[in-house]
Amino acid sequence: MTECFDNENKQSRNGMSDMEDLEQLVAFAKKGTLSGAARSLHMSQPSLSRTMRRLESEFKVPLFDRDRNTIALNENGEMAVEYASRLLAMHDEMMRHVREYDRSRHTIAVASCAPAPLWEASRILSQMQPDMTVSSEMKSDDEMLEGVSDGTYRMVILNNPSKGILEELNLIGTPLMTETLYLAVPQTHPLARFDEMRFKDFNGYNILLVNGIGFWEDVCRKHLPASRLLRQSDSESFTAIAQATDLLYFVTKASLRIYERPVRDRKLVRITDADATAEFHCVCRADDAGFLNAFVTAVAARP
């Protein structure tokens, strides 16, 4: 029996079971009983008991107070649990960081406040580095500034970012594109007689929107409090409803170039409010200036 127990110790030291043993110790501390910890770990109670004995042999001090029917952590065991929790957290952090590093070597992560500049930037980045995968998502300004600062994103796209904030966070930026909202109006609609309007001129009309338009939705909610914003979950539903009804909806010249919208038999009326036009800038960390310069060159060369 002693020889078998010694073999278990040797396997624990030389194999890959040490972190699992510590996880079981922490689980026991959380549950307070062997039976409860075994259920939470989906293992047998005798197997968990062997792990606890193996750990005591490793530490070479008693970790538990035992009587005939119960086992409880003593002061040594409580200290062991404290260190085990730290080691497990460090192990998880190590695994996450190494995986993130590997992903960063093969992926360019980009975030944007609106879809059209995200599509444009992703297209350019894919042409720049065809061997890399471009991952993209839309986030709030605060999330993007934090993400590009800590390396979560290689690049973020902001609407006219403050130079002071960029300098404070040691970030640099370059213009990418300008986008202006137009209202797509049926030719027979009373609003079709206008070439330009302000939001207040059509506040109260039902407006068809597709989800995933980023900060543009905030602009619409701000200026159209009396309008019903009829959100569609996907572009297919949006297109079908737009083609079958006279509902008003927004387009931009950029989105028409990148993503086909149903504008046949519609007049595009320019929205003249200041925040109906966005000036998008690509932002990177200052120590990644070489990457941004290469991106600027690729932007200049786009057709």
C-alpha cells in the first residue's frame, strides 16, 4: 500500500495532475464536505479522498482534521487553499495571455462606432496583410479607447476623436472617411419635394432601421423622440420591408457603395444637422505608428 501511495506522489510531481489536485482542494474548501466537492467535480468521493491524502504527502504536513465521519481543513490546509487559489488564478491568466498572444500574431482585431467605416477598414487591412484574419466588432467609444490602449484592439475607429484624449492616452489617429445620413423617401411622399432637411422636419414619422448601426442609432433617438423607430434584426428583413412599404429609412453614400440598399424609386434627401455627418478616424497606439503608416498608404492607394 505504501509503495502504491509513493507511486501516486511520483506521478503527481512528474505528471500533469498538480493543477487538478489544487482545483480539488479549493473545491473542497468551497463545499466544506468531500461528498459536496465530489459532486461539484463530477468525480467519486473515494478518488477525491485519495487526492487529499496525496496533497498532505506532498506538503509533508497535515492539512485536515479528521474524525471517524468527517474531514475539515486545519490552519495548514486553510493556508494551502489560499496559495492554491492564487496559483490557479495565475495559471488561468497565463493560459489566457498566451492564447491571446498567439491569436494576436494571426489576427488583426478592429472595433468601430459604426458599420460602414468598419467594412472599409476591414477590406483595406485584408488587402494589406492577406495572411492575417481581421476580426471586427462595434463598441462604444469608452470600450474602444480602453481596448486599443490595453492591446485588445490593434485599431479602433472613432467619430472625430478629441486630440486631447488621444494625446492623454498616447494614441495616434488618421482620417479614414466621412459619412452623411440621407433619408430615403418615396418619390410620391410629401417630403420628396425637399433636397435637404433637418431631423426636426420629419420627427414623428415612422422610420425603418436595421440593428447594428452603432452610434447612428443614438443620433436617431436624440433627434426623433416623436418617431417610432422600427428596428429590424437583420438586413434581409430590412430589405424586404423597405421594398414592400413606403416607410422612410436612412442610407449613406458610403453604405450604398459597400452594402446594397433598396433605393429604387426613392429620393435621397440630405440631413443637414451637424451630427448627421461623421468624420471617422482610425486610431492606434503611438508605439504602433508603423502599422498606422502602412494603413494610411493603403488608404491612399484604394480605388
